[in-house]
Amino acid sequence: MLAALAAGAALVLATRPGSGLFEPDEARQVLPLSGGGCLLAGLAAVLWAARIHRTRLIVTIGEKGVALRRGRRRAAVPAAAVEAMGIRWPVGDPVWTLWLDPEQAPGVETVAEVDGRAVTLLNSGSLPSGWLPAVRSAAADALGAAWRVVDDEGEEVPPPADGALARARHLVVDDRGRYRDRRGGTVLAVACRRRGSRTTVLRDPHAAALLVVRGPSRLPGRDRVRVLDAAGRPLGFVRGPREPSFHTAGGMLLGSTRATGDGHVVTGIDGRRSATLRIGGGDGGDAEARVELERSPSAPDPLRTLVLALPAALRAGAF
């Protein structure tokens, strides 16, 4: 709305007599058309803002409970009715959810989407960076509520162990980008990538970022796949489309890749095998549905970390 008003004001000034930009006849033709367009754009912005004000859900967490407001509709969830707060998968776009006792919180269905004991608080939008830990802290400190994470099948996901992905020796990555420990089948990370984006984020089952993989630029000669930690600090990069090499952020060589019949073998600068990447068929027979990554315990830590980017880069089409 402000942009439309600014454009309209600039147009009025440009068409004033003596401005030298338009002749009087031209000004009489330009001003109604362009000025009318600016007014329509401003009106559309006002209507859009009014719609957001009426439809957005405002959640207030306090010691007495959770207050929900959407436009003029309101509902209160007493603290005693709150069973848990958390998220539901998919990990790449988690749904902020409140679990409650419906009998103690009447009228919630008029404000929010309710599915049994689960109330959707935020859907169809990626949670902003740093937002999820803040909500978790507010729920624990103000309500004393447990934090719950539920997967696609409705099963609760236990908290991940610290460093589980970094320690895992044998990983299996399926066609949905889920990194599983081959021994127990536990999901350790999920590769999350927006459509059209070159960036893939490895997140743990509770949606916390673990690793960021940025695909190569579309410009010629820019074939680096950069790897960053959860805070955005560069860890290194992978270079080369066919037999990629691994480098530190400063460019020092850490290892190289040799193609084999069913995948790749990663060798460190000492000549020892550091990792093996095998591409095999999944349950549905898709030849590229399953990737197995086995890392040697003796491989240097920087190289072990960079190797984790290979399956995500393969799925993104970087190699």
C-alpha cells in the first residue's frame, strides 16, 4: 500500500505543470490510468491486510494456559487441559501442534483446526529460524508442558542423541532423504530441500538443523558444493561432478573419490579408504531409491562430515 501511494505521489509530481516531464495533454492521459492503477494496488493491499487480520491465528502462552484468537473468535485452553506441545512431521515443514483434553477446552474447534486431541497452531509455512526453540522454552517454562514430536504415522519420536549422526558408521538414505542407522533403523537426519532451491538442510527428527549443503551455482566454472554447520559457518566444499574431491573451507585437499561399479569410494590423502557410497535398489525396485554410506572410524573428522553431503548432493542433482 505504501509503495502504491509513493508511486502515485511521484506520478502527481511528475505531471504537474512546469515539471518538464510531460506535456499537458500527455499528463491528462497518463494521470487517470496510472493513478487509477496505484489506487487499485493500494486498495488490494488494504484488503489483503484485512484478510490476514481476520484469518491469522494468534497464540498466547501464559501460566494460566494458552489463549487462541482468530479475528473476533477466541478460545482458552487451561493449563490443566494441555497435555503436550510440539511438532508433527514432515521435518522440512513441521506443523506446530498443541495436544489437549478436548473436554476441558470447549470451543477450540471454532478457532483452530482440531484432529482428535491435536490442535494445529501453524501449518503450511516453514517455521522461522530460531522460532522453534523459543516456543519450546515458553511451553516448558510457562506451562510446564512436555515437548512431543510425532512422525508421519502418528508415532512419537524420542529425542535424538547428541552427535548420533556424526558417530554413525553405516547409514542408509532412502528416496525420501531420511538418513537411517543401518543397525537399528533409527532416523538420524532428514534431507530437507525446497523446490527450486539449491540448498539442502540436514535436520534431526526434531527439526533442528545439523548440516547445510549448498549446491553448485548455475554459472560456468562454479561446481563447488559447499557444506556449512548449523550456524552457517563453512566447513568445507566438495568439488567435481564425476569424481568429486573434498576440501577444507580454506581449500586444502582432504580426500578424493573414485567411481566403482555400484557407487564411489572416498580415499583420504593418506591413501586409505575413508568411506564407501553404494547406490542400490529400494523396496520398490527404483535403482536410485536407496543409498548406503559407510564411513571408516579412522577417517579424519572433517572428511567424515563432508562425506555426509554426498547423498544429499546426489538427490539434489549436483553430481
